Amino acid sequence: MNKKKLVLVAVVLIFGVVSIVSGIGTMMNAGGGGVQYKKYSSAEYGFSVNYPQNWIERTGSGAAIYYNAPPLQLTSTSSWNDPASFNVQIPTSAGGMTLNQLVNESKLAIGNMFPGSSITNEKDVQVNDIKGHEWTVVLDNFSGSGVSATMRQDFFIANDKVYAITFMAITEYYGDYAGTFDAILNSFTVP
């Protein structure tokens, strides 16, 4: 295993999770139909993606973009108040790494970052002609909060750049956000 590639994978995963943890606030998805979307497009980072217009941008996270769902009343009894968010990491050079190599090395990194967690619902994906890979991980006692969080990550390599999109929700709310997460992902493009 190439140390440089493992470091790249670990950095992508760590920034995805740290970005989400750093934005803990009182947020909840407005959910359902009738959601209006805005487009984020960056020539600097080389991608565009749509996000719900009522989601709140978080800054200073180390991600290219990071949004939380809008504040609403929570029904959860947990002390963790950030039931959903998503981010797209700042693209890094793939350094010639293939998607298969990225996936295999990411599995090692996720196992080291979250011991005892297991990858579920793993599959290859294709979004707007970009081949990628997706998995979901349930993280018990996430970040020592006592809360179970479900994290979904989608990885793509395009134009020799690694793109990582991370979606996260408190597990009990994850189903409420799945459709919104799918809509965000399906809008992802790399020109």
C-alpha cells in the first residue's frame, strides 16, 4: 500500500467527518416535496451541486461547501442537536489512483477511524456520467455524544481529482433525509 495514497484517503475521510462535527447546531430538515434548490458552482474546485435553498451554509469547516438543514423543533431525546448535514470536500489530486484503489484504501481508513463500525449498503454508483462508489456507515456513540449517526459517503474520481461527498444524519432521522440526500447527489456535476 502506498503511504501517500493512504494519507490522501485518510485526509478526505477525516475532513468529511470533522466538517460535520464542527457544525453542531440546532438543525432539522424541512423535508418532503416542494423543496426549492439553489446551485453551487465553483470553477476553482471544478464541480457544481444543487442544495436546498433553505439549508444553512457553514463556513470554516475545511470543506469546499458544507450545509446544515434549517432549524426546527427536534423530537430526539439526545443531546446532539445536528440531525443532518452534507459537505463536499475540497477536491484533491488523485495522483493516478483508480476508483478501486480509492475504495479499498478508504475502507482501511474508515475502519481505523471508527473501530467497530461496519460499512453497509455499499455499491457502485454513476451520477451524471461520473462513476463512483457509495457506502453507508452507522456510527454508534458518534463523537462521544451518545447518539447513533448514519454517515453516507460517495467518492468519485474525475479529471484526476478525488471528490468526496458526505451526508450525515442522526440515525433515527436518516430516512427523513434520504430523498434530499439523493437529490443533492444526483445534481453533482464535474464539467
